Amino acid sequence: MSRKSSTSLTEGVPSTTKAVLPPYEEPNSPPVKLDLEKPPLGVEEPDKNVKLKYPKSVFFIVVNEFCERFNFYGMRTVLTLYMKQILDFSEDKATVLYHTFLMFSYFTPIPGAILADTYLGKFKTIAILSCIYAFGSIMLAVAAIPNFLPQTGFSMTGLLIIAIGTGGIKPCVSAFGGDQFVRPQQDRQLEAFFSVFYFSVNAGSLISTFITPILREDVHCFGDDTCYPLAFGVPAILMIVSIVIFVAGKPLYTIKKPEGNIMGEFFKCIGHAINRRFKSKGEKRDHWLDFASDKFDKQLIQDVKRVLAVAFVFIPLPVFWALYDQQGSRWTFQAMRMNGDLGGFVLKPDQMQIINPLLILLMVPLFEAVIYPCFKKSGLLTPLRRIGCGLVFCGLSFVISGFLEIALEPTYATIPADGRMQLNFINTLPCQVNVTYRVTDKNGDLSIKANEYEFVQDLEADQDIFASAFLENADCGGYLQFNGGFSTGEVKLGKGGGTKGYSILITERENELTITRLNNEEQLDKSDTGDPSVAFFVDDNTFQEYAGLNITMRQKTKKKTYEYIYVLNDTAATTPEVEYIVQTEYQKTEIGTYELFYNETPVGKLENLIQGGVYRVVIQKALNESDFYHVMTVEVTPPNSVNILWLLPQYFVVTVGEVMFSVAGLTFSYSQAPTSMKSVMQSIWLLVNAFGNLIDIIVIQFQSDMSQADEFFLFAGIMGIAVIVFTAMSWNYKYVEDEKKENDNEKKRLSAASNHKTDSSSSSSSSDEEDETKKGEKNKAFSE
């Protein structure tokens, strides 16, 4: 996941006494090396050899950043699952709201920086907005408590407040840390600070990304199987701690007054130029920004031109963040549909997000020390080419995720369409049964082997269901004799509702073959948590209602014993009515193998429950009237059979893309911006992320009934278009360094031409003088 930050918006304002601090990128990029500028002529350069003590105040800033990042990334990690599981939003709606939250989080840094630089200063801005931030975090945690507050309204309000707070302080914290150092005497210490600051961001995000999913799922509170109040509450507590620590360091801080804001001048210059261009009809200028020359300094206009030239190249770049930020939304939901069992440890779907920052820490040094130096001499990987390669790798990761989604589709629940239904024929007998069914527009024949089942899908709903079952002969596997009859004849099984599935049991009553439909529908959808779902049929002709009977599932592990109890009170409604059949509700369980107990009598095992599976278990008392119980498992919906580690290839590829794109993009935007506009350029870089999330919102809102695989391929296609546009727009871009070389060469050429002209003129004068001398000598000689 991307950990992005920027410096305050006045950090790029030129000064004669201090250099411009580079922006801080968190944590996907290593801190950019400081661009230490020499003071201008006439200003005495401070003595770099003077040793100053390391400012103790930065300790409070680093710890503050750790706690704040723990809060933000911990909350963000579980956010989409909270929206789906607790707020009961669809995956599409949860995804849209998630990206709306991120979009606001990257729009608000600009007003936050203006507030700090123009009105309050960095310290007050951080302190005030952090309090607002903490209030939003507390509101979200409290809203997660069931039956306490209107959950949806308070949750959305809390997220809006968090977006204002986290975005507002984003451009201030690292810059405030930089203010604690005296430059240039403490330049080395300042670089060390940014490294520690970078580490604190990584540490906070990594730890919280691992811990909050555990708090979410492994802790049960307020009667729920999950504990989102704790998953949001612990990060909120750390946010409060961060404020206390930050304010406690005030006596030690170097607090600078607001110095004004270059962002305002930037927009005023553009606005004035546009206004004058339309009013000054017939007047021509080399560049439309030159219309602002009547009010703004020529150098400012040139700087604005340079910023707009870089911003023009940035136009296709939001597509990168549109894809990249889906790690917390679409890719997390994709992980929910996979099997996280790693043999003794279950990796939760939201914990997969930790892979990206881990790979970042490994790849950044590798690229900087090995890969980039290999290409440096050839000049193949210029910053813009690195950005282009990052776009390509990011798009490729979505091609991989699309193909993975295709591999997952066979494991998805099959939900009948509107007006259609599904029938599950379950043969509980120890011999093969032949079945004929008829539902208006569709009929067919089935041969169901002993203790097996068959599904019939896409049948017309709300129509009479007819079925008949018969045996080849009266002998049923040498276990049971159907002396009374081994054919049911055609039986009317009632009507089934649309989008539902129903179980039809084939069993025995009084030595006669019997077929009946359970009137209560089956659960077809997988659980919203990804856990297995288990329910039971009991077929026991000795069953007595309300006799305190129950079924117990029990699994003992080294750490814990899992036990689930199903109370058996009354018999199920069936069509036609058949006595002594009990149907339980579904419960979510842990994965693994369970011992089954019927009224504390061991009856068998339930083998290998897997994440995502929906299981209907039939416990049948022996039909030959012995004390034996037979256990049969029906897999209503297939489990998540594809292991979650198959997500690693797409995470690896997108991380390669991020290392190339994010680091190169930040460096490019900083190096190509004029000194006075570096902060403006970093603000534009943050807006690239905001607009990327806006793309997600638009695409997901307007895509209609598209499969998840097709949506992944769609985003990959959008990225392909973005790569082509970016290549075309950046093809003729001239780097500042190249323009400087061209200008220097032009100056040298003009200087050489001028010298040549002077030399020629001098040579001509010398020749004339020599001619006059010779002529005089001739005349003299002649006169003599």
C-alpha cells in the first residue's frame, strides 16, 4: 500500500539562508537526498564544522508519526470488510465508499498546508487537526458497536472527519520535523531524521496491518463473531496517545511563524493570465501565461510554465493509483474468496495487504543498488521511462488478477436468477436411486448413487414441482429390503421461490421408498466472513420434539477447543409431510475436522471443513433399526479451494511497478519543478492519487453487471490506454538538466562567435596599420 506524504507548501519558497527540503514519501520510497543549495554571493555561509546537539524534540515527532500511521493503516486495512459485513453494503458499494474516503484523504492536504503556511503555523495545525482526527476515529469505533448508534450514518461521518484530519496533517509533520534542525550545520542529522521518520511510518503501518485483522476476527464482542469496535478502537487509542506525545514536546520544539503561501500566487497568476487572454482581443503573446506579465514577475511566470509542463505529463498518471489502491478493496474481496489455510496458520484476507510494504522494503534497496546502476550507463531508464515501466507493471498485475479470478469462478456460489430456483436431490440410502423430475419448462432423469447427491439448477420458480423415485429392485445394497414398495410414483413437492435452493430427501418410511422436499430454503451464499457454514438434517424415526436433544461439533487444537451446538426442538416442514426430519439453521464455524455428537453420543466425523464452503450434514439413524448412525455431508456450495498464496504474483508485480513509478515520480516532480514551486509540484503529485481514486468511483459506479474478472481486465485495458497516452505526451519532454545544457552550450556558442568577431576585427586593424606603415615607408623611400 502506498504511504504518501509531502512537505508543507511553503517549503519550496527560495531563501538566502536555507536550502529547500525535499518532500518525504512514505514508505514506498526511500527519503530523497537533500538538495543543498549554496547561499548566494554576499551572504556569509554558516560554518558546517560547528557541531550542534541532536534536537531531542524530534523524538516526540517520530513517535507521533508511528502512532498516527498505526491508526490510519490499521483502520484502513479492515474498512472494506466492515462496510460489507457490518454495514451490509454490497461489494460494489463498499468499494466505492472506500475509494471516496481515500480520495478525500488526498484532496485535503492542500487546504491543510495552506492553513499551516498562511494562518496557524505547522504546530497548531498538527495539534488542532489531530484532535479532529482522533474524534473521527473514536466516532468510527463507537459506531461499530451494535445497537448503540445509527451505524451507517455515524460511520460515514467518522470517516469524513478522519479524511479531513489525516489529509490536513499529511503535509505538515515531516516538514515540522525538518524545522527542528539548524541548516546546513545539521544536514547529516536531518538526513538521519528522515530515515528514522521513514522507519516509523513503515513500523506503524506494518504492525497495524497485521494486528487489526486479528482483533477483527479472533476476538468476539457484543455478541458478534467479530469485534470491529476493538479493531477500530485500538488504533483510535494510539491516535490519542500520538496527540499527547506531540503536545508534550512543545517546550522543546522550534516553532516557526507562518511565512505565506506560494500556492495562492500560483493560482492567481494562472487566473489572471486566463482572464487577460480573453479580454485582450487581438493581442498576441508567445505563451498564454505571458498575459500575466502586467501584474506578476517574469520569473514567477516562467516557474508556473515549468510546473504546468510537468503537470501536463502527469495527466494519465492517476490511472496508476486507480489500480494500485484497489489492494484495499477489490483485491481484499478477492482474497476473501480464497483459502487462507497455510497449515497451522490461517492468513486472513485483509492481512494480505502486508505483503506490499514488506516487498517494498526488500525491493527499494535492490533496485537502487543493483538494477538501476545496471541501466544507468545505457541511459535506458530515465525517470519518465521508469514511470512508464511502473504503469506497465501495474497494468500487468491486473491481467494476472483477472486470470486468477477466472480460476476462482468455479468455486463461487451459484445463485439462481430472478424467477429461477435450484433443487438438491439427496439420496440418503445405501443403494442407487433413479429420479425423474418435472417443473413446467424443464424435466429430466437422474441416477444418484448410494449416499450421494445431485443438483438441478435453473428451474422455473413458483411452479409445481413433480418428482418420482424408484429402485431397480427391492433389495437396497443388501442392507435394507423394501417389501412395501420400491417406487414412490409421481409426487407433488409444492412450489419453490425465486433465487432460492431447496433440498429434496430420498429416504425410507415403514419399508417404503419416500421422497420429500424441505420447505425452508438452503443457504447458497458463502458466509460474509469467509468461514465455513454448517447446518444439519436429522433423519431419526425415534426423534421426540422438545426433548432437549442437540448436535455438537467439537474440534480440539493445541491452542483452543472449538464447539458448536445445534438445538433440536421441532421437526421440519416438508412437502409432502414426512415425520421425524429435523432441519437446523446454518452456523459459521472454524475450518478443520470435527467430532460429531448426537445427544452426546459420538456418531462420526465431519472431515476437513474449508473456508467458504457451505455444508449440509445429514445424520441418519440406521434404517434397519440398529443403533448405528450414518453421517453424510452435502457440499451445497463449493469451498474456497484456491490457496490465498496465489495472490503473491500480482502483489509482486504491482510492487515492482510501484517501486519504479512512485520513487521515480516523486523524484521527477521534485527535480523538474523550479525552486519556488517545489511545494506546488508535490501538491499536484498528491492530487494525482486523489483523481486516481475518483476513476475507481466512476468505473465501478457505471459498470453494469460485469464479472469481477472482466472488471480487472477493463482496468488493465484503461492502463494500456494510459501508457500509450503517457508515452505520446512525454516523448518530446525536455528535462531541466537538458535545457540547462542547451542554454549553456548556446551561451558558449555565442561567446565563441563574439570572440571570433573581435579577433577578426583586431586582425583587420593590425593589417591596416601594417599596410599604412609599409606605405609610409614606401613614400619616405620614394621621397628620399
